[in-house]
Amino acid sequence: MSRLYLCLAWLLWSLAACSQGSHYNPVDSLRVTNAEWRTDTIGGVVVKDYHFPPGTLFCSAQHLFVVELPAGTPRRLSFAYDSVPLVVSQHALRHDAVVAVNGSYFDMERGNPICYLRIAGEEVGHNTPQRSDSLHRKYYQYATLLLRDGKAHLAVPDSARRWEENLADSDIMTAGPMLLWDGTVVPQRDDRTFVTRRHNRTALGLREDGTTLLVVADGRFDDFAEGLSLEELTLVLRWLGCRTAINLDGGGSSTLYVKGRGVANYPSDNHVHDHEGERPVNNAILVI
């Protein structure tokens, strides 16, 4: 009976929080950690997803996908790039990737990267400056992903727009913002809809044991997946055990490809809740 009472208490607590307009209550962390994730293991890589029905996680419907790369996996991360944007599944097929997600930001009209990108030592993208300041970087350029022997490392750049150019690493991708740093939530601006509104999201996080997580949250389908604000995304990453995490490009770009399954999530660029709505993207992150 005590378990029944506990479940009823959680339900009442959740309903009260939602009715008061709150998007978060303590039960949400249990919903994520105790979810019965659908789990597949593909080439040593764990791929999980779970659908949270309407009114549940953050008082909303959500569909989350999580890729786990254990510290000892022989699989490694790699960046993909093409000057002519390709959908994530095409990037993946070109490189025979086990898993692929979209990477950093790009100009949708011109197709070029708008954040620093270096692949195998070749610079293919640079940080575009703020309109009012040719030196300082934009809000979403304050986190840097480095690949060293195929393993992910995160760094916080300073405000100099060309900071990454002085790094010795051969594979560098700048995106952002940083969401978690050494177990601490990184404060975000509250004056930008990019931050405060719910969107499809893609993120990369690191656990203390060396596990790398790729996380994709579907969005823009109100009855099935409403998407996450950056605050909500950060909470999910913490509940999944990440101590450090970076936000990547999102919205219609958010895509998860899994070898043998194809596009696993529901990209929204075609405004239809199916697997066909991939957006061509300039770059991607691969598990190879």
C-alpha cells in the first residue's frame, strides 16, 4: 500500500505543479531516471528512447533519444562536413557511421558554417562576429568540442573570436552555449527565445566515468513532442548523469540516424510527424 500511496502523491504533486503553470516539479527527475527506455545495442553503442505522454515531463509531451558511448568502446567520434548541405543520414552513409547527429550552426541560405570548424587539421568554418562588434563572439559560440583520439573533450573559449585558431587539435567544433560545466549549471540569458522557448534540441554530454552521451529531443509536435527550453534540456542532461554538456544546433536540424534503423527520431522540417523531415545540414557528428 505504501508504494500505491507514494505513486498517488507523485501524481497529485505533478498535477498541482502543472495547474499552477510550473514547467518543473521534483517528480520529473524520477520520470527520466526511472523511465523504461526502449534500448538497442548496435556495434557496442547503446541507443535508447522514451516517449513521455502529454502532461508528464515538464507538464508536456516529450520524446527523448539518448546514445551512450562507454569510455572503453572501440567506437570513436568524428566530424563530417560538406560545402553543399546534406541530410544527416547522407553524412552517415558516406562514412559508414553507426550513429550520427547534426552538429553545429550554419547559414541556411548560404550553406556555410557560422561557427569555427576544423576537421583533420583543415579549417572549414569560422566564428561569425556579432553585428555590432567584430571581435567578440555570438552567444552560441561560447563552447568548444574537441576530438582527441576519437574521444570528446569540452572547452570554454574566451571572448576572442579567433581563440580556436591557436589550438593544436586537429578536430574542433564550436557551438553552444555550454549547459553544464564540472557538475555546475551554466547560467543562461533569459532575454532570448532561443533559450526560453521549447525547440527540438541536440546536445552532447560527458559523464564522470568517461561515457559520452548524444541526446536528441524531438519538438514542434504539440501532442507528441513539444521540445525543450535550454533550462529543461540542462535538467535532463543532469538527470542522465552528465557533469559537462554542450548545446548543439537544434530546431529542424535535430536528427538522429542509427545504422540499420535509418532516421530514428522525428525531424520536424517537413512539419509532419514521421521520419522524413530531415533538414540538410552543413556538418554532423558521427560515431564510426
